[in-house]
Amino acid sequence: METDSFLPNETPSSSCSSDRVLLRLYTSHFLSTWNSRMFEFGAVVFLASIFPGTLLYASVYALARSLFAVILSSWLGSVVDRLDRLVAIRHSIVWQRIPVAVSCVCLGILLTSPSVRLSLLLFVILVLLAGVEKLAATANTVSVERDWAVVISDALNVPRQDLNASMRRIDLFCKLVAPVVVSLIDGLFSTKVAIWVVLGVNVAVVLVEYPAIAQVYQSVPQLDRSIDRQVNEEESPVEERPIFRTISQHVRSTFASWQEYVRQPVFLASFALSLLYLTVLSFGPTMVTFLLHSGFSSLQVSGMRIGAVLAELSGTWAAPFLMDRIGPIRSGLWFLNWQFGTLAAAVAAFAFDGDYPRLVARCLIVGVALSRLGLWGFDLSVQFLVQEGIGSGHRARFSATEMALQSVFEMMSFATTIAFSDPAQFKYPVYISYGAIGIAAVCFAAYVRRERGHLLHTSKCMGHGTL
């Protein structure tokens, strides 16, 4: 197989060679993200069709999937840091595809209305497979977005903020379009057809995704991580340990990952970003349900969701521009305060929801849509800080722990809507979500002050400084 190889400390001989490598990287990332988003949304839709009249199965499925990430992501990040980069990414692809394929078969069987005992068994299998798929998707994300992106941007002389922004646009495109495709197939044909389409796409894209990422690895020698330590470990005698000792060692390793995460200099910035996952202020299932209860049609809500994603995409262009101009720390401060400010009127409107429910809903829609620019601008700013501040030997473990923390806050957001399940009580989850953004702003301000000694320096923020 012919590849365009770049020797260490060299740059590509032409922009054409660089473009080919980036195209393969983007292709692999798109296919991985597309399948993850397609199945993530489709599984909930399929379970709702199989078990009509209740949200119990879909809720348990989503919560269990997040719980796997909370418990095992830190350990997984440590494994990714130790493995050869290509081996790690290949494992993540395989262990994303196998659970999805088997899950589709289980869902197809459930559609035939089997016995209660078999249905329960298949559902348990689905939950376990969802956990494996979530962990594999996490491994793929932390490998490509947090580690490979750093090495490739340096090797190809591509501005890292531009590469990060391009990857985020792929994420957002898949987030918007993949659920729409699943919904259209499910609505126009049937749930059975939608399940088999998801299965077919999941299996077919491996033929492109697998070689594409391998070609990227072969084209950029800097990605070849030394595995001498791994070889030595494999060649040394393997000590057989009792199961309880193995579990104890795993628990200690997990706690060590969290301790290392907290001690890192970018911890406060990462924690601030993670706090933003404790929210109902997004066009997710909870807010969509509230809008439908407020009298909006599903078509109107779909249009709102598209508008919000367009705002998110604009953040992926605004972030590199602002980071080039004032630096990632100050751009993060500006983007987070933009998010906090644009939601202020929407949150305040809930204090007067007794007489003007439609007005409150409209304020919420506008505020949330505008806030998405700040959210993803802040996300990209913090991602750049993490890539700069964490060494390559710890980057995957740090990012995996960060994603585990995000899952914790995501589960907390589920808990707020369980505690206040009546749409008339939606204001309380809104207040909690806005409070989380406020705490995130305080945490990031503390990080900025610790790094720079001050929060704002007007002349530099409005000029060309990048400190």
C-alpha cells in the first residue's frame, strides 16, 4: 500500500500530501462519529417502539451507558496511553462495530414480541453491549481528538486550533444529520428497516474506516509510539494474581487516575467544561418535551434544533479566529461569559411563567440557540489548553477521566428531570443548569487568574496579544 510518509522533524513536501493525510483522518473520524451518533439515537427510538407507553427501558439504557463511562473511562485512558497508537485505534473501531451489530440483531428479535423472559434477557444484553460500545467510542475520541490531532498538527504544520475546529464540525454535522436519517427511515418505512439499515451501515463502513486510519498512521511516523516498555512487560513472566487482588489493583489504579487528573495544571479549566454537561439547556429530549408541552409542533422543534446546530457550527469558526487573536485562555473566558449572558433572559423569564408560557418558551429557544456558540467556542478553547498542557504519555488518561466526569454531570442532569418530571416544574432543572454554568464560570475565572495573575487586560484582549 503506497502512503505519503513524512520523516520525523520534516514537513510534508507539498500541501497536496498534507491534504491527503487530513482527508483520510477526517474520513475515519466522520465514519466513526456518524455510526456512534446514528446508533446512540437509533437505539432509544427502537426501544421506544419495542416498549411503547413507557420511558423506563430507554432511561435505564441511557443511564447504564453513561455509568459504564463513569466507572471505566479512567482505566481505559491508561490503557490507550500504554498501547501503540494504531493498535489502540483499531481496537476502538472493532469494539464499536461488534456491539452495534449484535445489538441490532437483539433489537430485531425483540421486534418479534418474544416471551417476557427472553425480552428481559435481550434487554440486559443490550445494556451490556451499550456499555462496551460507549467505552470503545470514548477510546476512539480521546485517541483521535486529544492525541492524534496534536501529533498530526505538528507534523503537518497545520494550526492546531483549525484542526480541532474541523474535527468538531464533523461531530456537529453527525449530531444533526444522523438522527434525522434514522428518524426518516423509521417514519417512512418501519422500525425493522431502520434497524437493518443501521446494521448494514455499521458493518460496511469498516471497509473504509479501518484502512483510512491505518494510512494516516503510516503517513505520519511521529505517531509511532515506542512500545519497548510494552514488549518488556509481555516478555517478562506473568504473575498470576487472585481475583480480589486484581480488583483491588484496578480500584487503586482508578483512584490514581482521578488524583492525577485533579493535580494537573489545567484541571480547573477541564472541570469548568465538564460542569456544562449538567444541563437541560440544550435541544435534548428534556427540553424538546417541554417545548412540545408548550404548544410547539414537532416540525417547529426540528427547525429550532437545526438553528441551534448552525449556531454551534459558527462557534467552530469563531473559536480559531479568537484564539489566534487573544489566545485560548482569554477566548475561553469570553466564550463562557457569552454562554452565561445569553441565557440570563431565558432563565429570568421562568420567574414569570404563570401568565406567559409561550413567551417563556420563546425566550428559552432564543437564549439556548445563541448560547451554543459560546459552548462550543469554550469547548475548543479548553481542548487546546488540554492538548498543550498534558504530555503525550498522559493525554488519553486525562481526557478519558474528563469524559467520565462529564458523564457524571450528565447523569446528574437526568436526576434533576426525574425529580422534577412535571413539565410545569421544568424551571427548577433550568435554574440548576444555569447555576452549573455560573459555577463553571467561577472555576474558569480562578484558572485564568492563577495562570495570568488577572482576569482581564483590556488592551491585550482587544489587541493582538495571545497570552
